[in-house]
Amino acid sequence: MTTTKEEVLPRLIDIIQPFNKKDIELTAATSFANDLELDSLTVMDLVAEIEDEYDIILPVNMLPDLETIGDVASAVAEIKSK
């Protein structure tokens, strides 16, 4: 079954919202480092929640490339579609 980025994005934003301490609008273009200013420990907590929600493993070597919420949504959709 194919999963698309558009299907993943709304739920992903719900998962990220509690980590949004700056209370900014979350979109596919929102950057974890620049917009949300998440530290590495918070990022790892967030990754764990995403992995639990979607029953996937985000490869460690993929994490540096996941700079925006849209990047993560694409990665989750790609992994879920395999």
C-alpha cells in the first residue's frame, strides 16, 4: 500500500505540535533547527514518537537530511510505501 506525503503531513504536524515551544504555524516548510530551534535531545524524542506512531525506523544516516517537516513527511511516506 502506497502512503503519500500529503497523507502523512497532517498527523505529523499533530505529533510535532507539543514540541512547538515557539507556537509558530507548522507547515511542510517549517525547519526543525531554524524555526523550531529544537536541540538534539528533543529531536531524538521527536524521532522516537514518529517511529512509534508509524511503526517504522528512520535510518540514522537519513536524519541529517531531514531539515523540514515536509522532509520528514516524505521520508515517512517513502519508508511506509516499501
